[in-house]
Amino acid sequence: MNTSLDFENIAQPFDKISVSVPSLGNNLQISPVSITKIGNISSVSVSQNINPVVIPDNIAIPGQNITGLVIPTGSTEVSTTVAFTAGSFDSITFSDGKLYIDINPGKIVSPDAVVSVNGVINGNINSLGAVNVESGNAVLEFPLSGKVLSNNISVDFVINTQNNGTNPVEDIITDYDLSFGFSFDASSTVKAAKGISFSYSANDTKTISLGIDSTAFLTALIDGSINVMSEIPSSWTGISKSLKITLKQNNEIIAQKTINSDNDTIDLSGKEILPQDIIVDTEVLISGENAEFSLNDTEDEFIAGINPVISISSLKGAKVNLNQNIAKPSELVSATFGATSSIIIDSDVDFKGVDGYVSTGTGAHIPLNISAGNIVLDLGGAILDGDIDIIINTVDFDIPPVGEITFNTYNDIDFSELTVNQSGLNISKNISTELPDMAKDMLESVTLKSGSLEIYINNQLPVDIKAKVFSEALGINTTFTFAKTSGATETIDFANKTIDFSNINTFDFSVDASPSGYDGSHVTLSDVKPGKEYFIEGNAELSGVEIGNAVISNVSTSGEFDISSNLSELKNIEFLKNVIIKDVPATLTFNVEGISGLNPDITLYATYIDSLGNFHNNEHIGTQSVEGSKIIIDINNFEDIINGISKMKDNDPLLIGYSLDITGQTVDFSQLTGETEKSPSTKFAVEIPFDIEVTQDATLTDDISFGDNDILGREEELTEDDPMYIALNSLEKLELNFNVDNTSGISAKAQILFYDESTEKYEIFSDFVINADTPESDIQILKGEHSYRIDFSALVEKIKNTVPFKVKLRILIPQGDYSINTAGSVEIKNAYISFDTDINYSVNIGQ
């Protein structure tokens, strides 16, 4: 009979539910970009074969005046030599040109006067010429190619007058004045000179090829220099040189310097260039002061070497052409990036500038910027509703000492709000326990004294959880909110809640929970990181349910105790055939501790066979009484049932049955606390000791053997030299010694049995002396522990000649009345054989 009204503690864990925020390419890789380098640059040579020098302005032959020349009478001409010094040079070798002598007559009356110049003395002109000065000024012209002119000049002049037949001779005026001026034509050039002062310049244009793709970058800053070496012939003296170098791209000057020494450097550090060749304009300036030089038509008189040593230090607008796509995960509907969200692209270079943008979907076009040398994609507040496209056109950076730039990307992204597609975020847990049998069978309703349902949810989602708790049994319909990113417990108290058993069969609860705003397929989260997992877990625990009052109405129940198996061993005890059990107190107890007010009507009956072999079926037994919290029923005449045990067959019943009836009672369970019994229970008890009457001597236990087979432990007959054989031959006395511990509660007796091979049975042997007293056949086994010594001297010959010699001890209960303790026993201890002979010898006997 199950009469329990106890509700077990129930803990039901919720399945862990996870939400994973989609990853946005945490391992974004950008291919390395080769760094633009300046290739091998060849030196530029500037060589100049200096053209003949145009006669400098300071090279002049001073004019001369001739006055008062008189042609002697009778003569038609007069000659004179004009000698003078041209102090602005020592000597000049002409390569080309002409010398002009401008004759200006002062007073020449005769219209037929002719002036002739014989030549330039102390020079190398040596040309003759004549000019008619009748009409005024006249010019004589001398070619200069290959001529040498020294600064000491002497010119022969001849004035010749001729009568042309118009005027008589006497009419000729003999007083003449002339002035001479010297000049060179514009094409006059000098190819060698000494003591000359002059200035000469020449221009040249060269190209420095940098070997750079014209689309590699917009501009670059360079490091390095132009090393310049220049020289003129060592034979020249009094001459200085300068080399003006101008570096240009697109007609814009990069650098410019005039170099006067043989070796110099043009510093290019920090100069900005385009990705194209550099044009080198050179201007050679040679000047002389009291100089001496000679020009060679076949060799360069000026040589310069321009050796570029250039490297790129930084680039502006370096082409990257990066188009990186990060596909929007299919489960992501839309998101808003957090205020500080960014994707950072760094490298082994410090970026100075960038041209590019990032797109995050519809209408988003966010420029890139630079921070702390890194490219930063600032996504703060942007809406993500499509793929992320990163476009980098060009970057500015300082050139590192490596051959390429390796990009690394780091995401520092969070979302202030994010909506994802996900199902299965509902927590639904039904908790129910079947009402106990007694509750369903016996109770109309119960009112609970205590108990609770604790709902624990560890909500690590970044959204509140809404939960609903429902119980039909207790009439509960409650909602709770569990705050995001925290754990909390909500408790529902059951005190004073009433369960109406007329309408329900289970003690039930259901817990349903889901994220706020969740529609079964979409959930919106706030302040989350991509790639991170958020979860919900928890449990519902029902505990501490205790019943206060219960209404019991019209309940009947019954049951049986089958005690056949419990007492079946007794029927095999031999002495029971000669025993009449006189009184066995027995009770059936219903324990209703802590349940005040319960007073059922209980009827007991028994089915058994009595000591006379009569069969009793459902015979009414027992008288009901109440002792505190226990209903005790004394079982009448239980000794008749026990006395019938020996008459039982294996399949005979021995049953104690009951019927219990309760009608319209209210029971108070309010005192049930702690370890107190919480439900009615039934206990069957038989009291010990009980009284018996032994009608004739009866064995109490199985016979006890001394030794495994032979009392002396022999396995075969002894030889004459065996110590035991020698001892038996000289034997005077043989004794059996043993102790008996009798805790059975009665005084018994014992008999010695010897095995007779002729009858093949154990026979009682009575010819012995106990403890050296008079012979007797019975050994008195007293209560407690006692020692016994039995003289077997009369058996020496028989023992010596009989192998094996078997001995047993039988314990009997003498006829009479007893109160027996079934928990006691009769135990033989320390059994051994001792010999009284000239040889000390003893044999331990196992039993």
C-alpha cells in the first residue's frame, strides 16, 4: 500500500541556446604591393668642343691719325709707316672673319687721290689693298682666316695722286690729313690667343632615365645627389669655368646649381619628382683674363661627368588598386556599426595619405583616412545592409628597406544593433510529476504548507528575456523579465496554494521564455561583437513542497503481506516437529506521525494452516488501538500460524491481509518538517523472545563432527615407527576436550555419537566420564560458556584399530517449557584430544 504524499525535488535544466554573431572577415588578407624602386641609372656625360671665340668687345685696334703729309714736288705719292700698340691682347690667331680699315680723309683736295695700305707689319695680315677716297670715307677689307695678329702693329700707308688730265699738276695740293679706324666684322672668331680676356658659353641637354612605370605613383620624394666632375685642357691658362646644371620634369625645375670647381655635388634630398625621366640642361661658361688657349677642332675642350645617386624615400599616390569584398553573411539581415567601429590596415610602412573608400551597402560611401600611420576604415554609425567593399586607389608612404609592402588587417568592430535570421530561440520546458497513488485514490484536495519553483536563467544574450510560468494545478500564470547579460533567479512561492485533485492527475508546470521582440525567425541584438557567441542557459527547480492540510473522502484500500518466504526456513528445523509454540506477540503498525486527524478503520485477516493441519482462509484477526501517532493492531493467535509452519508444503500460503477505510476526514500535515516521516507507512513486527513447549527431546542444531574424517586426523593406518602409533601403544588415558558457548537462552544437553561401520549408522555411546566424574550418557550444556573434558579411555583399542574413527556431538533440547532467543546459538570451541602416556602428545580437532 503506497500511502506517500511526498513531492520529490525536481530540477530540470534548460537546453543551452546560442546565438552567433556573423563574422565579417576577421582574416581579411590583402596581397603584398611591390615598392617602386629607381633602377640602375647610368651616368650622364657632357662634352663640349668649344667653338672659336667671337672676338670679345675689349679686343680693339686703336685708330690712327696722319696729318700734313706732303707729296714731294715732281712726285705723285707719299708713303708713311704708322706703328702703334694694341694693349688688350698679346696675340690672336683668327679662325675666321675680316679686318676693316676705315679711312677717313681729313684734307685731300685732289679728286684723284688713292690710299693704299701695304700690310700689317708685325702681324700676319700681309694683304694689300687700295681705295679711292675722292668721294670721302673709304674702307679697306682684309680676310683673317688663319691669320695671326700681335699687339705690336705697324701699317704702311701710301697716298698716290694722279692727274687725270683734267687738272694740271700745279693745281695738286700737297698737304694731306688722314685718320684710320680698325674694326672686325661680326663673324670674326678667335681659335687661339694669348693675353686675351673673353667669355664663352655653350648649352647641352641630357636625359636621366629612372626606369619607373609612368603610372606607379603620382609624385615621389627622393634622396640622393648628383655628383659632378668637370675639366678643361691643362695647357690653358688664365681661364675659369663654370657649369650650370638644371634638373627638370615637365619644364618644372627640380634642382639647379652652378658649379665652378672640378668636383661638386647637387643635393636632391626631399626633392619631389614625377614617375618619368629627368631632363638635365647644362650651360658651360668659360671666361679668360689675360688668358692663353688654343682650340682643337677634333677634340673636346670641356668634359663633365654627371653621376646620379638617387633613391625614392616616399611615395604620394602610389597605385594599389585594391578592391576587397567582404560578403555579408546570409544570416545577417542588417546592422548598425558601433560608434568606434573600424577596420585598420597597417603595414611595415607608415602611411601618410590614402585615396579610397569603404561601402557597407545601400548608399554607403565612406572615405578612408590615416591615423597613426595606418589606413583606417571608419565605420562608426554606418548601416550594414549589403557586402562590405574596400576600395584603395593610392597610398602615400615612406619607402621601407624592403621590396614590397605587406598589409595586415585588424577588425575593431562592434554593432550597436544587429538583426539576424535564427530559429529555435524559444525555451520551453514542461515539468510534471504524477500525483502519488494515495493522493489520486484518497485525496480530494491538498493545501500546501511550503514549497517553491525557482526559475534561474543565465541570460548572456544582449537582449532581455521574457519568461512565462504556468501551472494548472496551482492556478499560476506569471511573467518575468530577465535582464540582458546577467543571471537571475525568480521564485514562485507555493505556500497556501491548493491542489484540487478532482480535476487534475499531475502536479504540472510549464516555463516558456524567448528574447524580447523575437518573432520566431528574427532576433535583434544590441552592442555585440562579430564572431562572438552569446547564449542562454538555466534551469527550473521544484523543491521544498510540503503538505499542510489534505481533504480525504470515501477512500478504501487493501493489501497483503506474504510472510511465507520469511518463515519458510523454520519449517526445515527438526525440533519444531516436537515443539508447540505457546505465545508469539505480533503487531501490525500504521505510522501516521505528523499527520494529525487521520483515524482509518482497519481490518486484518490471515490465510494459513494451523498446527492440526486445518486450512484457515481470510480469518479475521487483530484488535485496533491508537498510541500517539501510531495505529497499532495486535494480531490474535499468531502462535497458531507459527505452529502450522511444520505442516506447510512449499506452495502453501501464509498471508496477512488488511483493508483500510477512510470517510470524509480532513488531515493536518502541517507538522511535517526535517527528517520527520512525511507519509503514512505500514510495518509488520513479531516480538522476540517467544515461549515454546518441547514435548520430547529435540535436536537444536545439526550434529557437530570432530575432525574432518578421523578424530585423530589419520588418513591411513599407522606404521610401527609413527609417533602416534608409539603413543597409542603406551596409552593409559585418552580425553576429548572442548568448550561450549551457549547463547540460545535455554539449557540443553549433548550426546556423543560413534560411527558403526557394521550398521553404517551413528550410535549413541554412553560409556564415558565427564570431567573425571561418574559415567553418564548425557552431557549437560549449560547457559553461557563452559569447558568439557570427556574420558574416552575405554575406546583406546577401538580407536587404535579403526581408521577412520568418526565422532559427532549432538545438541538436544530436553522436554519442557522455554522462552527462546532465536538470535542465540550453541557454539563448540577449542576441541582437541589429549593422551595420558609416557609420551606427551596432543591432537587438535577441527569441527
